[in-house]
Amino acid sequence: MLLLVLGTAAGGGVPQWNCACPGCSGARAHPHRRRRHASLAVRAGEGRWYLVNATPDIGDQIEARPELHPGPGPRRTPVAGVILTDAELDHTLGIARLREADGLQVVATAPVRRALQDRLHLGDVLTPYTSMTWRDLPRRGAAPLDRADATGPSGVRISGIPVSGKRPRYAADAPDDDAWVVALRLYDPASGASVLYAPALADWPDRFQRAAEEADCVIVDGTFWDDDEPRRTGISPRTATGMGHLPVDGPDGTAERLARLSARCLYTHLNNTNPLVDPAAPQHKRLARLGIEVAQDGMVIEL
């Protein structure tokens, strides 16, 4: 299984266009600290890749990876589709950037699909430009990532593990559903390797714990270092957990849980206020002692 880390930042990226916090100012002064919105690319087969979440940075993210460049035909692209872990704007706005495609596959849970179709009217907007095909992301069992693998034993298989019923603000009055936010499980039958990707994690349910214990690589929500960070930095009157993100450190933090796993563990989806956006921050040493990494834009993970 081959993964490309296309981005590791939370909404707004690092730096955020209207922010002069230490994290954003540091990224402006030191370009190597810049982070694009959190996203992965997963190889489904030779010359076929799926993007996990479609961010506002999607054009630059594709251009930054030669594996995702078009060719050899003038309009032949290796980008076969998009998998969505939620309906938040920072994970879905990039779909509109793909309107030049001859056709576009989008894999999502039912509430996410309804939000994009009924609230953002994404299908109506894109129909004059391209044809969209929606596929369900299974909550139970697993499905082939690529339809070309539907009848064969090989090829990456995917499933979604519900981790939150948090709806995006534009769908705040939509019906409750535990699959508004899911962790994505990727499994390669050929190698037996599995990856768990959860860029937004409001809870740590038993099913998520079991998947984490079985995984070879776990990439999880590192939006905030501690629960009080949003209030302390003045970006929100709510706590991290109140905003739908388990913090890295503290009584409800995820670092100690990750440290008990045998998998390679990395944090992604870092907010600009998180001290981890500074490579010199002492919090990196604490994570290193626990055997946990902070994902970087451009990383390649092969299992």
C-alpha cells in the first residue's frame, strides 16, 4: 500500500490568510513550516490514485506530486476519485476544482452525500461541467477502493468507522447520524497491511480502538495540543472537545492512547494555533519519547 501525504493542516491552512498568530507568522517567515490542508492520496493500482478529502489546496497538492500529474494523453489523469471522511468545507471545497474531469467518483457516507447535494447543491453546480458518480462508503464490512478490483482478491479495500455525529455549520439542522464524521480504514489483502486515517476525531469508540490495534499505521486528529487551546488563543469560546476534536495532551488526550499501540502513529490536521506547527516546540520531544510522529506535507508512507 502506498500513501502520499498531501497536506497536514486544519481549516485555513498554515499560515491562515487572515491570521498573525505565532504559528502563521512563523510559517510566513520560514516557508518550510507551511502546511496545506490535510489530505492523502492512496494508490489503488498502477496509474490510479484516490484522494482522501478534496481540500481548497487540491490543485497545488496535485501539482506537488509527480505521481498525480496527467499524461501520457493530454487529458488523461491518474486521479480516479475522491473519498470523503466528512462534509466540512475544508474537506470538500476542492471537488469543484476537479470540474474539468471527464467524470468524477466521490465516495462518502449517506449524510455527507446528502449535505453536499441538498445543502451545497454540488451536483447541480457541477453537472454542466462534468458527470459525478456517488459511491457509498460502507460503515460495516469493506468495499473495493477501485471498481476495477470489485471481482478480484487484490486491491485496497475501504470502510468507514463512525467517530462523530458532528454536522458542518451549513447543515446544522440536518438529521442526526453517527456517520457525519468517519475514520477511514484502508486494507491491502495482498500484504495484509492496514491504515487508519482520522483527521477529525471527536470520540474514541470501541470499534475505532479495535481498528487501531489491528492497524500498521494510524494517522489521527492533532488539531489542538490541549483542550483549552481554542479559548486560550482567543479563536473560540469553546474547548477543543467542544469543537469536535480530541486534544493531543491532557486527561482526554490521544497521545497516551497512541503510545500503547504497536502501529506507527502520526498526527495530522494541525491548527495554526497548535505549538506543533513550530518544529522547535518542546512538545515534539514529548511525542518523540512516546514514539509518536507529526506528519509532514510531502511524506510518503509505504506498507
